[in-house]
Amino acid sequence: MADYATLLRDHVTLTCRSVDRIFLQAYVPKLQSVGGVCQFLYWQRGYGIPSSAAFGKIGDGFVAEVHRWSKANGVPVRRFVKGENKEAIARPLIEAAEREGGDGKVVLVGIAQEKTPVWRSWKAKGQEHAAHPHMEWGRQMAFVNHFYFYLWDPEWGGAFWKTNAYAPWPVWIWLNGHGWAQRQCERLGIGYTALDNGFRSCDDPEALQRICDRLGPGAVKSFFWRWQRRLPSPLTRDDLRAGYVYDLAFRQFEISDTRVFDRPAAGRAFFEQLIRDHLDVGRPESVSLIFDRRINRRTPGTFRTKVITKDVDPQISCYYKSSRIKQYFKEHRALRTETVVCDTRDFGIGRRVTAANWKALRAVGDSANQRLCDAQAADARPAPDVATFAQVTRPSTVHGQHAPGLRFGDPRVMAVMAAVVGFTHLLAGFDNPTLVRVVAAQLGCSYTSRQATYDLRRLKRKGLIVRLPGRHRYQLTPLGRRVAVLFTKVYGRVLAPGLAALDPQLPTDLVERSELARAWRQLERRLDRFAENGVAAA
């Protein structure tokens, strides 16, 4: 089987495997049962009748504390409107905080009403008028206000912390592993160029990979407790000392494989060819190979491949149960493959954030990414090198100098290409007079030394020829040899004969000898018939 890195090694300048987005939920284990809730209200907080009304008082106090804390720290509070892009609103504020530096800063507190399960109590049947009624408890879905604390952290960069005022007071955290790796590179003095939240280039790729491999649950827990002490919370220090402590669980875990191309157009062509060749990766037998999991008729979930085109940026997604693997061409520079684990139990892994679970999830993601890429490499077809074609045929700027394009099909360009192909065997190279003589013979008309000088200059700036040191003689480069052969053969063996076969004035006896001409005449007749029938029907 072809190795993915081997297949792309000629065009990839940086490879980075890392944990990408991390979405966690913090929960208090002792508040997940009815007994734990009642003990908390009765014994810890001293409410004589444990009820959701008591939780309401705690929640009201927490909301007041959020507004007081925001005002005291100069943090703006904004109520989000339905449909607003929260991250787009917070991003410039986070970027400003990053430029200021420091030990971290909350830049915005956003309020949005969202649905979530909350503890609710009601009087038991027959206890409606009792002085001290027995209360029934249950978890119910409700639309409640959530508070988004958008912040910049010196270890992680941009992040958000979301919670609400309703028991059991869950906390949701969004972090980015690439952001953490960028901060570590800055701390160690390793230069890099960012690609959105990832890496476009790095002065020390091996050190970068070691940094990405070092990220683990310890850094996540350190972030949580660092900000838990700084942000408002419905739980007091006495509650924490009594054992009402948060634990962390995975809600979403992304593992990415990024390959940065030296020529983006070539990389994009490669990716779009992969889409055409692998639209069936969502079939159960393919998903089984990619995720290394057995799938049978009783396996839940929908297995499918979906290609999403947003503007002109395609994305291919393959689904396995509640998880998926996706590929896209990031910012027109890098091929990104991501395994997104939305339920760790899809792979028999626990949800708690522990070293063992983290390592297992990372292994699942790295393995799935590599399996998909290796499967694609095994039967990948060569993608058209549109980058080289555009570089040669269109005007460009090379080292600050204008390089006119070499238009395919232009008689003079085709004659020059045919001429330089004939000079490949000359060890001493060729010169201006030799080019003039051969091109003039090819064109059958005048071709001056001045025109040859112009053509030699653009061939040199396009990298198709090089000048021999100290001499006015030139040799073809490997790129020039490939381009000249391609131009000459395609024009002489494909385009010209093909156009001749499609000529409507071609004699009938010649049409009968050409399979292409016969097929074209038949197509034209059927198109004419179809058009005539359509007009008659109208």
C-alpha cells in the first residue's frame, strides 16, 4: 500500500498531527442524583425543605454575582440575538487581549437562552396542602439563560467557558489544541507562521510535533481550575471543601492531520481528485476499515459520505455512529483530515478526562486519519498539475521581474517549444541564432533575433531554461523538458488530429475510417433531432 507521506513528499512542506478542538463538560458527581441534591440543600446549605425553590435562590444570587463581577472587572455584557455568530463577535476582542498579553482576561460575557436539563421538584401526590410536603424530584428540559465567558488565556489562547444558574450547574469549555501548541512555540522561541488556528510553516517541524504530542489532560485540568478560581460560581469554597468538586468529561474531541502544500493549486487539485475517487468511503465496509471497528446489521447509526460545498471550498465527511471523519482544503494551503469523536463510547472509551482515555482517543483519531489517507493513496490517480500549467501559461512575477505567459496553442509558442525539445541532447546548450533558425523553419515565416531574445527571457524567468555561466548559451531544466514535451505532444498528437477529425467538412470516406469522427457525427445528429423534437412540441 502506498504511504501517504511518500505520495505527497514532493509538494508537502509541513506535516503536523495534533489534537484540534476540545469540547468538555464539567459536572459535579455528587449533584447527579436525587439523594445527592437533597443532601446538598439540606445538610450543606441548610434549607429545611429541599426544593427547586431553594435552587432558585442560589441561582438568583449567582446571576447577581455575574453582573456585579462583570461591572467590577470592566467586562462588557451582551445578550445574544438568535442566529448571531457568537465567535465572530468575540474574536476581535480576544485578539485585542492577546496583543495586550498578561495572565489572561475575560473579554466578553454573552447571554443566550438555550435548552438544557435542570433539576425540578414538585409536591408529591396527596401532599399538596401539607405544611412540610414530601417533594418529588426529576430532571426536566428547560430553556434557560446561559452565560458565555469569552476569554484569552496565556496557555491556550482564545477559549470560552459556558455555564448557567440552574442546578446541577454544568460548565462547558471550548479549547483548541493548536492554540496551545502555538503558545508553547512562542514560549520556546520557535518561529512559525499561523494557518488560522494551525500552522502554515515552522522553523523546527520536529520540535513542533513533539509539542503537539505532549498535550494531555493535565493542561486541560490546569486551565479549568485556574479559571474556576477567577470566575463567578454558584458553588462556594465551603462547598468545594465539602466535596462538591467538578470533574471533566469529553463532549467532543478532534484529532487532525495537516499537510501544507508548497503550491496550493496543486494541493487543491489533488484534494478534489480525492473527492471524485472516494465518494463511497461512507459505506459500512469502508467505515469499518477506516475506524478499525466491526460493523454489522445491528450497528446503530447512518453510514454515508457527504460533500459540502461552501462558496468554492469543498469538504468531504464520512460518518460512523455519532462520530465522523472529515477532509477539506484549509485556507487554500493545506489538506486537513480530522476525526471528530462526539461520543467516546462509540469506541469503547470512557468519557472522563483521564490520561488513559485521552491516549486512547488520540490513538483512535491518528489511526483513522492515517487509514483514510493511506486508502486514498493506495488508488489515488495523478491529479492534473494545474499549478504548473497556470505558472507557465499565465503572466507571473518571479523575483520582482515580470514573466509573460506562454499561451498554449499560440503558433509562436508552439514553435519555440518544439524547437527547445530538439535541443535536449546538446551538452553545450543552444544559443539565440540556433533558436532563430529552427523556429523560423517551424513557423514558415520571419522570426528575428530580437523575438528570440524576448522568448529566451520569458523561458528563463518561467524556470524552463537556465543560462550557462559566462556564456550566452542555454539548457533545458527538468521542468522545461516536461513542459516542452507536453505542449508539443498534446498539440501535435491530440489537439490537432482531434480537431481535424471533428471538422464538419471532412470527406465521408475519411469519416468512416475514424472512430472519433463517426461518434461525433452521430452525437450531432442526435442533438439536432432532440432540438427539432423540442421545437415541434413547443
